[in-house]
Amino acid sequence: MTPITEKLAALRERVAQACLHAGRDPAGVTIVAVSKTHPPGAIRAAHAAGITDFGENYVQEAVAKITQLRDGLRWHFIGAMQANKTRAVAGHFDWVQTVASAQVAGRLSSQRPAHGSALQVCIQVQPEPAAGRGGVPATELAGLADHIAGLPRLRLRGLMFMPLGGLDEAGLRAEFRRVRGLFEALRARGHELDTLSMGMSDDLGIAIAEGSTMVRVGTALFGERPRPAP
């Protein structure tokens, strides 16, 4: 058994236990391996161990990996979505989890190759305004969802959320619960959503208890990210 296989087995056990406590089927939670800064060899090992979905934050680094490793993998863009990076993202990724404006959504739609499948999209949301927090404010969420749903070559799948650092368990639970409420409100509005992407290595159990269907995990699979050379 390789180190990545052992780590994946331990991660799947954590997911299974969280689902058991929440009365959920573990098959309903997708693990996205956050592979930013990790080399192609680590991604190959994770894929061989059974991971299909990989998340990247940095466009230039990701495009090089995708070009080299694309077959059989699904690629999620989970970094800050800048307007000048949309063409590369639209042309290479399968999912974009960090859409937070009509401008970015429109660019992704117009730049998605017409011959390919629809780009799977999550809206990054901030349930409570806070300095340094990415995502669309909750008050603007419904309008953005309606806009994205009407764009060609995009398919709106759900919401993505990244909590502020330093929250205790009660604080995390409250934030995840607010996002779940926003998700359910959009479904009640008529949007056919199936993806609630929230929870990472340290807080995935709480996120799953509050309804997450997709967890983004890097450290628990790959270990600490490589440090840049001095």
C-alpha cells in the first residue's frame, strides 16, 4: 500500500463516519483532491489510488498539468476567478467553483468551446459580509443564479463556500448552515442544484453534517504543500 493509498483510505473513513453520524450515504459526498503546487507525479498517484476530481488554484500551473494529465480526470478551478483568466479556464477545466459575478459568468459562457460539454459552475457565496472574504453577497445570490442559468454552455450545479479562518466548531457549523439555507432557497426558486461544495481537511466532518456534497481536501491527501525555493 502506497502512502497516498493509505491517506485516501483514512480520508474515506473520515467521510464515511461523518456520513454515518449524519444519516447520509457516503456515495453522496465527492472528494476533490486539492493538488495546487503538487507535481504531476503526485496527481498520478492519487488517480491510481482512486481519485478522479482534482482542484487547482493557479491557472498557468493548472493548464500545464491538465495538458499533461487530462485523460480520465476531472478538473475543478477553485481559485480566485479573475476576468483576464477566463479564456484559459473555460478552455481547460470541467468545473469552476468560484464564479461570483455576472461579468465572469458571461466571459466563461462566451469562451467555452462550442464543441465541448457544458462547463459545470458553482457560485462562490459569502453568507455574511466580511473583509477579505471572496464570493457574492447573499443578497445578490438569487439574481446571479438566475443570470447564470440563462447562459449557454454553462450548467449551474450549486454553491461553493470557504469560511473565514479562526472559527470554532459552533461558528463553522453556523456558517455552513447558512449556506445550506441559501442553497435550499435557490432550489425552491426552481434551480436544479445538486452540489454544495464546502468543507476541507480540518472541517469536513462539520460540513458533511450540515449537508455538503463535495469536500475539497489537499493536506489530508498530499501532506503539506511544497514550499517555494528561497
